[in-house]
Amino acid sequence: MRKIIFAFLIIGLVALTGCQRSEAPKPGDMFGPSSTSYVLDLSAHPSVVQAIDPFRNPANSEVILKARLYKYNKGPLSRRTIYFSIYDVQTPFTPPSEGWSCDYMGGYGYLNGDQVKSVRATTDSNGVATVRYTPPSVSDLRVVCDTGEVDDQGNPVYAYYRLDYIEVMIKATWRGQEWPEDSLSETYGMAVIKVLR
């Protein structure tokens, strides 16, 4: 009988010590990266500006774009090349007729004072690369619509409309050296600038 009690006691002790943990399991970081440890944050200050109008605001419509590149839980990455580009322009315009085809025909704005859609900048010791965005002219905020009709000479009839605002999407991109040249992998950030008439 003593041997049976002793055997149960040993089994109980093994079961108790085998089921104990020295520390609770740690959950994954819910704010951590899911696929890459590199993060690129893009900000625009201010994010709402007025279109350039020489009679109203000749010099106060500049936006500062800052892209901050860092390795998650490691810190900023300096001396890295960040590519800034004007990615797209969204308009609030709805065609007045269902069959009309309408397109934005205005300007996209300027990066670092040049009428180009992409520039590059190098990150500083804080991992920040900075460029300037200048909005298009107020006269550029318009769309053109193909009405699908023709005039007496057989030429297409177009209709033009002014826009109250546009939304310019800016993209900042960094391609790290750990990816091969033919890889499509990249780290990027997006910012939207609202340009008012």
C-alpha cells in the first residue's frame, strides 16, 4: 500500500512541476510590423493650402514634406535616399451627364520648386528627409469633359469646369539594400495635401 501511495505522490509531483511556467507567455506587439522591420512615415505641414494666385497669395502656399525612416525598435536610419513623387490627383467633380468622360487637366504642383513629379532627398541623423511642395495655379484647378457630341464642323464638343479643390497624393519611397535590384519590395509612406481654390 505504501508503494502505491508513494507512486501516486511521485506522479502528482511530476504533474504539478511539469504544468508550471516560470513566466507568462508574451503576446506579440500589436503595433509592430507584420512583414518588415522598416517604417517610413510621411507628413505634410500644412496639409491644406490655397492654390497659387498672384493677386491673393503669391508666396505663402508652401508645404513641407518630411519622411522619417527608421528600423522598428532600432532607431532612425541616416544617409538613406528617399524618393518623393506626386502620385495622383483626386478631384471632387461628378460629371453632369452620365455619358460624359471627364479628366483633370490642371497642374500637379511643384516639388522643390521644379515642375517635376519626383525628386529625391537624403535622410539626416534623425532619419528625416525633407522636400517642399508648391501647389498649382488657381487657374489650373479645372476639368475637361468630352460630351460625346460634335459641332456643325464635326469637331468634338468639350465642356470645362472649375474645381473648388483637389487632393494631391504624395508618396515617399525607400528601397533598402537588403532587397535585390529586381525586387518589387519597398518601404513607403503616403500623405494627402488638399489644395483649395
